[in-house]
Amino acid sequence: MSADGLEPLKIRGYAACTGLDYRIKNGIYERIEPGAFAHQHGPVYAALSHDPSRRYAWTGNGSLRLWEDHAGLAFELDVTDRASAWLASRVACNEFRACSIMMKAGSRFTHCTEFGRSVQVMNRIHLDEISLCHSGANPGAACWLDVEEFDDIPAGIRVAWGDWHAGYQAYLKAKAPSRPRTVIISNQGRPSSGKVSVPSSVIALLKAGPPMGWGRWGT
């Protein structure tokens, strides 16, 4: 949150989409399998066109957040300084609407032939960085600003926008701390309706209080 109490502008999108075949080089295709990002470790940066000298956010300080949903590797990037504000302005001008990823050692893949073409299937990916760029190989990997509505963005990335917002709700739910399950003992020594069932032996111990000599429970 900024000093004036406002949430920072954000760049959102998909760094990569899973389950789609796309051409990478010399007639070879690539496909990222769902779950390929589940074993990610180490920091990941957000850059421009895979240029290590132009980094705008990273997972280490929370300015870049990544998660995998039903469509691919989703991200959210905070715009916190002049450099990232410039990047956001270029996104809004449709200069950088595509996204791409840079893999590092430890990524795993297999080769197969499907429908007469060679396909490199990525089973496990370790990321070094994600990038915003003019164009990318992975279809559906795109970005937009959080202040842009569905009708504001190019028609070609509206499916990604819808997928991202659906997946974001699941992401927030997964991040939310689970509420502890409480037990309320009724006057009759039975759990109240709708609460967790407790064996009668445990209820008896709870009603009896701490053993003699204990000042407080758990001490």
C-alpha cells in the first residue's frame, strides 16, 4: 500500500498458458502440462523482453505474485516506481501485451510425436523470470492493468482476462487462513448443534477442569 493509503496500480495476466501446443523453432512444438509450475523454488523476476537489466518486480519482496490455475501461470505485479509506471503505460498503449517465461536448470521435459509433428512436453518448470514483451510464442499469455475492464482490452486477450479473474478467486480463497474449528459444550454436556462431535470421555475431562496442582490449563 502506498503512503497515501491507496493500493498500487497492478499489471496482471498469464506468463504462460498450459495445455496448448505452440511452435518454438524448426517445426518443433512445445506444450506446458498442467502442474508444471508446482515445484517452483527460488525468486522469480518480472522483466521486459528477457532483459536482466530491466527488472521491475520480484517474488522475494512480494511485488510479484505467481500462482498456477486452471489456465496457466497467473501473475500480479505491483507498480511502485517510475520504471514500473512506464511499463504500465506501455501496456495500456498495447505496446507490451504479450508475456513469456525464462526457464532455468532443473526444468524437465519429454519428446513425443503427435499428429506427425515433434512436441516438447514440459512436465516440470523452474522459472528464472517472466517477461512482458511485444509478442510471445505461447498463445493466451498476455497482460493488462487491473483498472482495465473487459471492454477496455484488446479482443484477443479477453478470454485470458476472464480465466484470470475466475482463477484469482480460487487463489484468494487458498491464501485465506483457515478458521479454527471450535467446540461449544452445552449445559447438557453435549456439543451444540452444528459443531464438531466430541466423544463423551473428552467432554467429561473438559468439564472436570485441570488436574489438581495445575495453576492453568497447559502450564
